[in-house]
Amino acid sequence: YQPTDNRRIVNSEPRTRSDYGLPDDVTVFCSFNQNYKITPHEIKVWSEIMRQVPESALWLFKSNQWAQGNLLKAFDAAGVDRSRIHFCGQINQADHMARYRHVDVFLDSFNVNAHTTASDALWMGVPVVTKPGKQFAARVAGSILTAMDLQSLIASSDDEYIAKVVALVADSRVLERTKKRVLEAKNTSPLFDTQKYAHDLGHLFHEMISHASKKDVIR
């Protein structure tokens, strides 16, 4: 359902993780979703991932200072040292896209999935691991991954979600192969075929108009 832009501009200025305040020698997970999507459920699951991957950091988007404070308290309560939780703010899209060069795996939220942020991550070759729910907003990332033939990144339970994430980062060769597969899918899947999407949508509009006109004539 989601139109995507295959002409995204990415800032090419060389930067390191330390430029963003991130440690250089750890696995970096991210979730650049709006903070309202992060519930105690996500905190519990992501904290377990960080326990199983002790040399890791989590990079989150900062919606506001109150959300940041509450998230840090939640991770404190879950036993995750707040020094491992990092935040970033809103910047222009080209610079934002460049952030993904320093991310290993995107952790999706559950009740409300990543939408544009999921396609942004995939455009940059970052694997997105999701767990679909029952309503539309909880199934968007699964739909996006299916459009790229990346169903192996879709989990059916919390335990499988955790296992998939941990397995991806446990072996650097597995992670690199997965990132390569994501980049290859970007060039071959319908998700980023903007021209075809526009053509097909225009065709549907013409069919709808034609159908409506015929009904008017019958009346």
C-alpha cells in the first residue's frame, strides 16, 4: 500500500559512529519510530535482546525530553544500563538517511510498526526485524518485508523475534549476507519501483472513474 521514493538522497559526507555519540566497537540496534510506539512490551523484549548481546547499544529517536526521560527510567527498571541507550533528534532527510550506515539491525515496534522508517532502513541495507499483530498498523512492516521477499525477518512470537535478532548479530558473516540480500532486494522488488507504483495507481484511478461513469449512465 505504501508508495516509496527510489530517488532518496543520502548525505555522502564521511562520518563515524563517534560523531553521533555512539560507541565504535559494539552492535548498534536502532528504532527510529516515534516514541509513542514504544510500550512496556517493546522495553521487555528489547531489554532481553540487549542482555543476550551484552556488547550492544540501542539508538532511539527522541520525540521530546519527557519521552526520553521515561524511556531511560523504563530501561533502568529492566536492568539495562542507560549508558547503552542513545538518542537522536530530527534532522533533514539526507542526514537522517546517513545515520543508517552506522546501524546493524532495526528493531520494529509491535502495536504500531515502522512505516516510512522501515522503508528508509531497508533502502540503506539495514535488516528490519518485525512481529506482526492483528490490526493494520501492526502489519505494515511485515507487508513491506514481504514485498521485498524478506519474510525470514518476520517473527511470529516474542521468542522468535529475539532469536532472529540475536542470530543476525551473533555471526558477522550472517549479518553481512543479510545486509547484502536487503540491498539486492532493493533493486529488484516492487517496493522501490516508484514508476511502476505510480503507473499502476494511475491505472486504478482510470478504472474507478470509468466504473463510476458507467453506473451514472445506468441510473
